[in-house]
Amino acid sequence: QGYYPDCSVVYIRILWKEFEPREGEFNYTFVEDILQKARENDQTVMFRLMQHSTRETDDVPDWLKEKIECPARPIGKRVKECPSDPDFLVYFGRAVKAFGDRFASDPTLAFMDISLPGSWGEGSHIDLFTQDQVKTFADIYTSSFKNTLLIGQARPSWLMEHFWKSAPLGWRADCIGQ
């Protein structure tokens, strides 16, 4: 309290393991509470559902580690690799779709920040997957968030072009951009 100026858009990053703590069980209440608080403050929300971050505690869901190989954070290193198994995008895509199915029509959700493979969902390990795998994953966002503005760090030009075929895409770089 008192540290941040009043604003009309709130940016919230949610870890996948918080949204889907058990496979197929989604914590909708967690997100609904954020949206309700935003409404009470006359705000809209921009969410990013992240696979993992650079923090050791902010890893992928435990249930995923039982299904596919998930690299641990190397000792003394800040960034860890994301799983390279193609099923990683399938499992995370299901969470993105569930999020969109439940919240995309909520007018309080102003933006959805696209989360790509890599720490913080910023695409640092997108090259672990084929272009077709990434495009199939990207299509989950454009089909699940038809009425929500999408923004993200779709760094490779081929990915930006793919998104633009289906939906307008705003770009950001470690902050909110245009």
C-alpha cells in the first residue's frame, strides 16, 4: 500500500503450478479473486500464465515432472531450460485453453500475455521445438482468446507472422510495449 500509483490496468503473472496444481484440476477461484479485486478498483487485468520462472521455487507443476523429463535449475545458474519433450507444449496448451475457456469472455480481462517456452514464458528456448509444434501451440491462444487482446514476445519473425494470420498481436519486451 502506498508504493504504487493508481492505475487502470493490472499486470499479473501466474505460475502454471498455481493454476493447475494437479493435472486437469484448475484453480479458477485464484483467478476469479484477482478479477474481482480488479473490478472493485475499476481496473482491467493483463495476465501471463507462465510455465516457470528463474526462481527455483517457481518450477513447472510437480505432476508434470512425473510424466516428462523436466530439467532442474543448474547450480549457480539463474536460467534453467524448459522441458524439450513435445508433450510439454501439449500439457501447457491444455492449461492455456482451460484459462481461455473460463475467462476470455470476462470484460475485466483486457490482455493475455502469450507465454512461450523458456523462463518467464519469454521464448528463450523456443528452438527446442519445431516450427509446426510452436504454431500448433500458438493457435491455442488465438482460438481460446478471440475477444481478448493478445500481447507477447513472439521473437522469431515466422511466429509473429503466424499470429497475425489469426489475430492481432501486440509486442512487448520485458515491459508493456505496443
